[in-house]
Amino acid sequence: MATLSEMTERVRDALRDSEKTFLSDTSIGNWLNEAQLDVNARLGVLKKGVDDTFDVNGKDTLPTDFLREDALYIATEESTSFDTPQFTNDEVFLSWKNGPGTPPGTLARIHNEKIETFPIAANKSYTMEYFYKPTRLEAGPDVSALPEELHVRLINYARAHAKWVEGEQGEGDRYWTLYTEGLPSAPTGLYRTRPGPFGFVAAPSYWDSEM
């Protein structure tokens, strides 16, 4: 597993700045950290679970390293079973919450850095599996939590940006292609708060009811 220092040196191997005149180790380190965050957001490699309890309003604050939800299990009165809410968008969630009906199952949404449930899962314990943000690489001996085979991606990301700074557009583009080849498209950010699917049909509002 390559350390931050080792990856920085591998980036420098491709540059014409051995004297560190134009590019500092800090700049390279920032690019390596950008890369590991981007790679994980695209691939969803790093995942873990958390056990917690909803408050009286059926809400709870997201973990600070939360990237996106993978699965949510809410405890039921029967110890041998659990409820698996369906994450949905704001429109569907609020149409049920503010409407006259009750959804066929528990809904969940991510809003204002909190998980919210409806019908309200007041004071219920839950387990959430989620993809998390990798810890920043700060010190030389630090090692990325990403699998070792992805470390070359981080290096090529940093090489691309370094080459662009050096004014070598073609070389930067070449390393960028090596970085992105085979990776899914970059996420837009909506995946964090709108993980979907959005299968529930919205409840009728006042204006949809017969007069």
C-alpha cells in the first residue's frame, strides 16, 4: 500500500519540477485527496454501518462522513424482523406527509443533513449501511483506505493536474484519460439527497380531490 509520501514521489516522477519550483507537495497532496474522494463517489468502494436511534420526530443527524445511503433497517416490535424504508424524493415524501393518506410502507428522505421518516419512526433504533468519505491524507505515512489497485488512479489524477499547471495540456489530457478510463460518470451531488428509487405514487392533495 502506497503512503502519501510514496504517491507524491510517483507523481513527481512524471514531472519536470524535481526542484519543486512550481508545484509543492501540498498541492500534490490536495489533488490526491480530491482524487480519492472522487473515485469513491464514483465507485462506492468504502462502506460501513452505524447503529443509532431516531428522535421523537422520526429524525436523526447523518454521520459526518456520510456520502450516500445504501440500506436502512428500522427495528420493529418483533425482534426477528425489521422495516426497510424506501428512500424517495422531497415531492413524494411531502405529498404523503402532508396528505390525507398513509403510504403502503415507511418512507425516508435525506433533508437538512438528517434522515427523516414517515410514518414517523419515533424513538426507534435503526441500522444504516452507507458509503463514507475517505479520511484525508495529511501526513507522509498516511495510506488511503481505497484498495491498493485504485491508488494508481489517484496518482494519475494528480499527474494530470500537475501537467496542466506546467502548461503541458496534451500530457495532462493523457493522464486524465488514464484516470477516467473505465470509471462511471462523476456524480452530480443529487445522489446524496435523492438516492431513489422513487416508486411510490404521490398521495392526492386537496386540489386533486373532488369538489
